[in-house]
Amino acid sequence: MTSPSRLPDPYLSGASGANLADILERVLDKGIVIAGDIRINLLDIELLTIKLRLVVASVDRAKEMGIDWWQEDPALSSGARRRELSEENERLRQRIAALEADSA
């Protein structure tokens, strides 16, 4: 014989999936900032400090906030990678020209 559970099971309720989707949509639309510090002291001597800063938002919202570091990161952006290769090619051409000028 089983007794009914007093707490609702969030995985059996159909409405909880919609709530989670709504919460996720709202978080991505508005953005959320989580900040905190962790300090470990021993006899008033600071041993370790960890500062945590986390921003969760959609790409569009992050751009509105002025956060677009991924556009300049060559590992994440093909445009940034092309710019980096173009700059490297230009530096190599200048170096070859300088070496050819020295040898002549």
C-alpha cells in the first residue's frame, strides 16, 4: 500500500514545463546578474578570495547591454579570425619586404 505524497512532483505536472520555459524566456529577455564573493579566512588572515560575476542573457540582450566580446574573439567569430589572418599576412609581407630590402 502506498501513501500519497504530500509534496507535488514537479516532473509529473504538465504546467511545470511551461513555467520553466516562461522563466527561461524571461531570463533570456531581461537578463540576470549573479554576483558573489567567497572568502576563506583563518584567524583573520585571508587565505582565499573568489569573486564571481555571471551574466545570463540572450545574445540580442547582451549586445544591447554592450557585451559583445565574442565578436572579437577569433576562436568564436569567423570575421574576427579573418581579420586576424589578414593582419598576420600583412605583418609577414612587411617582414619579407624588409628582409628583401636588407639583402639587396
